[in-house]
Amino acid sequence: MRRLCISSLLLFVTAFACQREPAAREGAAGPAPGPAGTEAVARPAAAGASAYTVRIVPGEATAGQPATSVIEVSPAPGFKINQEFPAKLKLSKTEGVAPVKTELGLDDAEISDKSLRFSVRFTPANAGKVALAGAADFSVCNDTTCKLIRDEQLSWEVQVK
């Protein structure tokens, strides 16, 4: 009986210890180009988070004029954006930049199973490089689990003319 229990335990541990989450495909096509004159920057997800990627399109900006950067979260294959989760993006204060809103929520986002997109509207005061940052909350799900991502730190630079 003892041998049967030990054998069953080893079989159970072996079966579950070898399972892992699917990793994002290596060598997948890069992000689509951004608007003319800008470069879309794909940011790897936080360490160990192979369930999504974040793409940032800084956008073009002119001092004193409204500008827009785009933050887009895409789920990895097998995952989808959780549209029921109260996703948000909270911008950090940046001197010389006046955002239209400092916190964007679901009402400000374009959301589908395949992407979550925030358009960050702001007006830079002066020409030069402006560093913007924020923290995002969102969720991605597959058939068996949902991952809640809290305070995903994002940062990007915008060249202001």
C-alpha cells in the first residue's frame, strides 16, 4: 500500500510539474509602423508575463499644440483582453506637459478581445524631448485563467518640434 501511495504521489508531481504557460512566439512580426514620422516601440511585458505585449506610438508633437501618444496592449496567442476588467492608465506628472486627462479609464479606451488602446492626449509647452510615463491596470484571459496586471510601468519619449 505504501509503495502504491508513493508511486501515485510521484506520478501526480511529475504530471503537474511539467506543465507551463505557453510562451510568446519568438520571431513573430514586429509592431506595425506608427503615424508618419513616428516609431512604434514594442515594450516587452513585465518579467514573466508572456501573456501580452505593450506597444507605444509616441506620435508627433509641436510646442503649444495638442498631441497624441497611443498605448496599445495586445494579448499573446491563446489569450484575449478581459473587457469586463476596469482597465485604466494613470499618467505621471511631467513638467512642461499638460495632459487632457491624468487618468484614463474604459470610457476613454478602444477595447476588443484583440487589443486595449489608450490615446493619451497632451499639449507640450516647449520644443525638445519630453519623457512621459504612467501605470496601467488591465487583464488578459485564456480558457482557464485570467491574469490581472496592476501598475504596469510605462514610459516613452516624444520629440517636440
